[in-house]
Amino acid sequence: MSEPEKHISLPIEAVEIYKILNKKKKISIKEIEEATKLDRGKLEYFLDFLISNDLVSRLPIVSHLMSLTKEGREAAEKQLIERRIVEVLRKNKDVLFANLSELMGCDKKEMNAGIGLLKKKDLIKIEKGTISLAEQDTDINADLQGILEDFLANKEVDTKEFEAILLERNLIELIEVKDTILEILTFYEEVKSRIKQTSEISRLTPEMIRNGSWKDVKLKEYNLGVSPPVFYGGRKQPYAHFLDWVKRKLIGLGFHEMRGPLVELEFWNFDALFQAQDHSAREWSDVYRVANPKQGKLPKKDYVSLVQKVHEDGYDTGSKGWRYKWSPEKSARLVLRAHGTSVSARTLVDLPVPSKYFSISRCYRPDAVDATHLAEFNQVEGIVTDPSITFRDLLGILTTFAVDVAETENFVFKPDYYPFTEPSVELSVNDPIMGSVEFGGAGIFRPEVTRPFGIETPVIAWGLGIDRLFMIKHGITDIRELFSHKLEWLRTAEMS
Amino acid sequence: MVSIKTSYTKLQEMLGKDVSIDELGNLLAFAKSEIDDYVEEEDMLVIDIKTSNRPDLWCAEGMVREINGILGKENKIPIYEIEPSDFKVVVDPKLASSRPYIACAIAKNISLTDYHIKQLMQLAEKIDQSYGRKRKRSSIGMYNLSMIKSPIEYKVIDASHEFIPLGHEEKMKLPQILEEHEKGQEFGDIVKGYDHYPILLSADGITLSLPPVINSNDVGRITEETTECLIEVTGTNYETVNVILNILCQTMVDHGSKIYSVEIEYPKEIRDKNDINPNLEIEEIAIDIDVLNKYLGTNISMKDATELVEKRRFNGVSQSKSILTVAIPPYRKDILHWVDIAEEIAIAMDLNKMGATKWKVLTAGSILPETESENIVRDILLGTGGIELLTFTLTDPDILMENVNLEDRKLVKIENPVSKTYSVLRDQIFPLLINVFSKNTHETYPQSIFEVGEVVKITKKSVITQTNAAFFHADADASFEDAHKWLEFLLKLLRTSYKIEKLEHPSFTEGRCGKIIINQKECGIIGEIAPNVLEKNQIWIPVVGFEIELPLIPSLECKVKETY
């Protein structure tokens, strides 16, 4: 005798699905979706009833589809790189190695791969920078080319022999296709008598709570494995969030914030920083100039004439100065702030001692915008002053930045050059992926910079390349993404 | 920054040892240089030199001079003998107003390969471009000495003078060279700024060059066969032309050439005495070792300091009490102050071996009240579900005008833009948000975006930078009410009462737009974006929102920043 048979409680929809499965025996989940017109979430919910009662089983299956990669498609359309090189060499005699990539119209990396292939098979010779074919009628990798072209034309292709090489050269890729198959375990007829159809409610209402009817109904169980609906909440711009983090770090280290205007007098951008008026950084190609008004007004302060003196003869600093006639008109010209140091320069007026300052400031350079350059970017800069401070303390400050902000112990100092500091030093951080990255720079302001403002103590000036740090942390390779207007990224970028 | 190309093999030969690329990179750091690229197939190194005031480093010879000091292979100022020659240059007083100075020397015993000629030309070109300010301040010429007779005349000449410029086969008149020759087009403006033509002539009337534009085709060409050459630098600054000549002579000497002097006969209008070039007179600077130790945080002796400066190719010439007098090599004019010597000593000590000292300046850190205020506004707007944006402040005039139906107005425009896309500073934020909506029409709605950011305005007295907040919302059923409820939410939390008054604005729909008034002052705008603006921007859904000037909200501490 068998045990007393239990009832099987199933919602009506689950019974309907069960009947479909019973007829087909084995069916993919997509087909059921089409047959029942239920959305995936609901379907999964009802299937769970069938599966948990051992009526149906659920099998995930994975198959592999072969597909051309971007490189593969290009090779199919334009020929493999080694075949293109052969073609170019056949048409042009004695090509200079240095000119080849230009002739080919492809990037160096790709070309070098092709050259490597041809070299390995001794099909080309490279002598004194000139490259030529070893034999004129080379028809390298014709079979491989054929396969790629068949692929492109959607023909049946037998790749067995070439699969390894195609994968290795990244010409094809295997795409995983996942599906789920449902199979009947117990036929409907066998358990038909035991099935009890239930009615459940899906939502608790305020009325049900008030009138007590919740006691008489069962709330449907949720399928906990189902994906929720998509939701995008309000959030900070990821780069702005990072800048806030940098600010908090610097405040934690005892720095006070400073800010300045976006449009700047050349006086603060250059003259106060002891950059001679014919310095190449002040040229048309290095700094944005304002078309109208072209000029502002210099402050009516003693330090302006002292800056003039320090340029002309070094003032009382012991410096030779730049020995030219300083022009107040040039100094009053308006530019877009070219570096955050101009904010530091403004702070030199009535600078308290001791003090530590930082600023995160938008700066502008007339660069053509590409993956590594922006016309507008942020600089983190600051100053530190104290009667006792020394150059070795400056190295200590940079060490703190490396450890606390860049979060690395792997860094070196390199001599550097800034027109306004001496000595000047670069903080170079070793990133496992990017290699040596210039993360910061610092120096002691020259006396020619500080003396016109009546400052007697050494002033350390420092700057950090935080754009790069953010890019490393987020795996961003295109600097334009920092100011991205792509809502998809803004909504979904993960926190670092 | 200056970038040069040189040969890896030849650089190792000059250093007298094999060094790996990594080691070389470490050594180059001492010459403020770094390897930007290495192309193994071409044996080519691309080296970036970080200093703009050390043209002596802009060639392999200069870097090796520096590195050999660090390696201890050589020290002190390199010296060489100068033999006299009977060559003379006579300078025309009329040049006083244009390009008065010339420095000249002769190099013999030169044996140049094609590689060396290219390296020399590269050095000359880098110096002309950067240190010579695109030849305005100085320019270099080199000539085949065997074709030149003394005295050379550096003088002013008629426009009708003609010669065959480098790279051409026909004689050309001077104005024609400025208009038609490639170099004339590049550098002709410098000569046009003078009211005459400067020329260099051999005693037999043969033209050497039209400085600073172009050499003549035959005399002014250096080849592998040239064994004796004349080097000349003209310019507007006496010190500059002389230091450049010294750099070139030192580089030739490093190659094994012998240097012969040239006399420059100046008229009294330019200089009160004649010169014998090259002028290797040595300048000196004094440094107090006690002050130096306090500056660097070191504890080095007089003897250490002397050795360290000599490692950097200076000479320690005398010591008295704590004062060390240092002689500066004649190819350097970047030493203005003893702090420059302090840097040389720090580099010689190796920055990585000096020992960083611990943080000791104790101060309390804080952000400015205005940043705190901006953060409050950002937090409130985030609470409405807004996505924060950072857009560019330097933008496209179309975004600020045409795209939002606005006219040209007083905007900060750039005189030298690289492209129109970045050629004007924004005076308000909302046009940029409209642009962001237009780029995201494929994304799901609703879209709520905001930015709290800086804008720039021209006032009667100055140019000002201030922070605005703009919040906009796009959705199928978005209406004025939505914008209004969020503005109310924001200003209520900021304890600020406000009014909205009717406003006609080309970017907004008539009757559904108002100005925000706080304390009788207009401080922002609110409304529904006009359908024709939406259409122009290909946004197919209603957009509403507001922009408000934060300095005008009394409970915040945002300040306007004046440029002057």
C-alpha cells in the first residue's frame, strides 16, 4: 500500500502551464512564454509550483555560437593584415619601415603584429630600416582568408582545423547562448485527481487590514529569485563624488579650502608667479585669451609694483630678475585660468602663518580635445607655509599624498621644472597597469614669488593629478567621460 | 616641455656603457627628462625634457654631460681651448632698432654623419622654436666656412637684393622670399615687423642668410663633407644669443671639434665695445651653506656642498666661513638666485635618498562656507531623485544661443579658440541641460537632471564667477507644477520665501514661465521649455525646470568672485 496521497495545491495559471507541458513533454522556456503570453516574472512564479512538487524539471543548457569579432570582420572585408602588408610591399619598392604604417593606413600595433607574422615565416626582409618582400608571389594565409570571408557571407564553414588560430588571433569569438529547457516528470493524468486549484491574492490593501478580512485569505508567495523592475534613483555625478572624497581627505589632513574666479588676470596667472612676460607658456597657443573685454584692472596695491620690480631686477630677493621692462598692460590682460596655482597666488596676499590651503579648480588649455586631452579640466593645488618648513618636509607631504590619496607605497621622486618653484619635484606613482604615472608635483615657491607679498617664510606649492587617479579607479580610458552626459553611465556607474 | 628624437645605440656609446631602457629612464630623470617612447625597430628614443629654461639639455650631448656628472665619470665645468681666427663680423648701426645682436664662432675638425647633422638641426630647431620664441628672440644659422670671406657684414639691405634661398634653385628677391618661401611664410612676419631687411653677407658679396628666415642655398648648407663651419646666432637679446652660441659650441666640442673665435665689431649705437665670441666668461653666485641646510632640511658640510655642485657641472671656487662661491657653466643662464643652486644640490643628493620628513604643520582643515552651501543645495536636489551632472563651462555658442532661442549677448568669448565647440563661457546652466536631454532621448523617462556649477558674467565693473543651480525634468506628463513643487521644496528647506512673476522668455512657453523673486530681486527662472526649442533639440517629450542664482539666496553663503 502506498502512503495516503497528498493534495497538490496549484494556482489556476500553473495548471494551465502544466497542461501545455504535458502535451509537449519537453519545451524551452521561451516557447512557453509565447504560448501563455505571461511575462517572465509571472511565468517563473507559476513554474516554481510545478517544480517544487516534482511535476516538472528545469534544465539550464548552454551552447556556443561562433561569431566574427570586430577584427575578424575587418580582416574579412579588407584582407588580413599580413596580406595587406604583402600587397603594399608588392606595389611599392623599398618601403621605409617608419613610413609603412602611414602607407597602410592602420595603427602601429596592428602593423607590428603583421610584420611579426611575416618575419617568422621569412617572407620579408628588413634591412637598414627598409622593408621588402623575400619573394614576390607570396599568397600567405589564403585558406584562413577564405574562411573569414565565408563567415562574413553567412556560409556553412568548417573551422575545425583553424579554430585555434582564429581564436588566438582574436578573429572569431565564441558566444555563449543560455537557455532553459523544461521537461515533464510526472504526467498530468497521473496526478490529476490530487490537484487542488487555489485562489490567492497578490496584494494587501488598507481595507483588508482595517476590516480584518486578511485573516481569511492567503497572500501569494513571492518568487524570491525573480529580478526586480529597473529603478534609477537620484545620485551624485561619480566624478563629482570622487572630488568630494578628495576634499574630505585634504580637510582631514588639515588643509583649508580656497577658491578663485574662472576668468583671471594674467597678473595672477603668470606675473605674480614670476613667469616673464615673454615666457612661452603665455603664448597664444598655451592659454585662452578673452576677446572682450581684453583687459581688466590691476589691484591698486603695493605688491603690484613689487612684482614689477622682481621681474625687472629681482627686487630685494638677491635674484637677477628677468631684466626687461615689465608691462602693466600685458599683466592686466584677461585669460581663462590656466592652472590652479593662480588661486594659490591670490592667497599669498595676507597669507597667515602657519597655514595649509587647497583648491579644486576648473582650468583651461587650448588643446584639441581627444581621449587624453580636455580643453577644461580640474586641478587640485595648494600651499603650505611655516617658518620651520623645509624641502624634505615637502617630500614628506608628497609621501602623505601618495599613501593617503593615491593609496600606494610604490612611488618615486623625480626632479621637475616649474617656473615658480625651486627646487621642483615630481611624484611619480607606479601603477600595475598604467606603468609610471605622474601623480603630483611640488616645489618651494621662489623668493621672487613670495617676497613681493611680504612673505618671509618658505611656501611649499603642490598639485595633484587626480583626473588620472579617478580614471585608474574606474577603469576609464577616455578622459572625456569625466564630464560625460551619457545618462546610462550617470545612472549606473559603480561606486569606486 | 620639449621633445627630441635620438638613437638608443648612439646614446649608449656616448655614455660609454650598455644601459637598459629602464636604467636609462632613471638616469635621464637627473637631466629632468624622461623616455616618452622607444621604437626598437628604428633604434629610436623619443625623450621629453621637462625644462623650458635649459636649452643645453635639448640634445643627447647635453643630457650625457649631466648624467656623466651624476655617474661620477666627469665633474666640474667642461673646458676647452679657443683658438683665434681672423674672421670678423661688422654690425650695421641701423639694426639697433630691429635685431641688433649677433654671436658667432667657427668650428673646425668636424666630421658629421647624416645622423649628426640631423641631431644638430634638431637642436637648432628646438632652440629657435622654444627658447628663441619662434625665432623672434633668437635664431641660429650654420654655414660652410670654406665659401665665406671675412669680414662678414651683418647689415640692412634694399628689398631689391636677391639670392637663392635654401631648397630653391632660382634667385628670389627678399619680399618674394617672405611671401613665397615656406620659411618666409612661417617667419616672415618677424621681418615685416622691422622697417628694413637684415642680411648677412660674405666680404665678396655672397649672401649667407636673411635672418631669421632662411639661409642661402649653397653657403648655408651643412653636409657630411663639411669640415669647417661658421655658427651664428642673431637676436634681440644680447645674453640669449651668446648663451645659445655657447651651447652650440659645447655640443660641437663634445663631438671632437675645435672652436675658433670670431670678432664682432659693434657700432656705438648698439654696444660700446667689440666682442670676441664665444664669450666663455664665467658668472659666479654665492650660497650660504647654513641657509641652504635650513632651506633643504639637510645637514651638509662645505666640502659636501662643493662636491655636490661639481657633480652638477658647476665649480666650487671659494669658501669663506659658511659662504660657498659657485661658478656657473657658460652654457647655462637659468641660475638667477641661490635657490637654483639649492635645487642642483638636492638633485645631486638624489631626491629619493634625501629622506622625507614627517608632517609637522598642524592646522585645522575646512571647506569654505560657499562650498558647504553648494553641498546643501546638491543634497536637497539629490533628494528629489535628480541625477547630478558635471558639464563644461567652456562651450559651444550654439548651445547657449541658437539651440534655446536666445540672442547673442554679453558673453565671455575666447579670442583664440581651438574649436567652436569650446569657445564661450556659459552665463547660465540650463541650456547645457537641454543639450544633455537631446543626447539621451534613447534612455528611459522620466529623466531628472541637475547641476550646481559655476557660470561667468560680464558686469559694468568686472568679470564675475558665481554658482547657479539648475534642475530640469523630462517626462510625458511633466508640467509647470512639477518644476514649481521642486522649487518650493528647495526654497522651503532653505528658509527662503519667494514669489514667481510672469515672464516672457524665448526658451520657455508663454504663460508657463516666470521669474523667481527673492527680496525684490530677480534671481532665477522657472517654466516649461517651449515646444519649438524641444523640436530644435530633437527632444520629443515635455521638459520643465528652474535655474536659480545661489548668491541671491540669503540663507546661503555663496559669494560672487570678481576677477578684478
